[in-house]
Amino acid sequence: MDVDDTYCEPPGRIEPAPPAGPAEGPSYAECVLCREPTEHPESTKGATLCPVCTWQEAGRTACSG
Ligand SMILES: [Zn+2]
């Protein structure tokens, strides 16, 4: 009846949580123009452009008119 089982046993070992997700490199969205990997994560919505296409698009826009 007298169950004194309130000992707080210390954890034997605290293991660090493994990193979530596959370790096959970062998954970046593809460039919509040249299908090269961009600097944007795959969760980015809308059209994603690689740095090269971004630069070209910017230049094109700046030179238009
Ligand atoms: Zn591109």
C-alpha cells in the first residue's frame, strides 16, 4: 500500500535528435527558365529563377523601353 515510487531517475543518456529530413543535400526549386537549381527553397511559391536568369531578367526589364 505504501508505494513510494516517486524517485526521479536520471536519464541514462541524452542523445541529440537527428536532423530531420533526408541528408541528400538541400532541395532547391528549379529555375523555370533553364531548370538549374536556384537559391530558393522548393517551398517557394511562384516562378523561381536562378541567379543568372534573375540577372538577365533584371537587365531585360531595365533596358526595356
Ligand atoms: Zn535559370
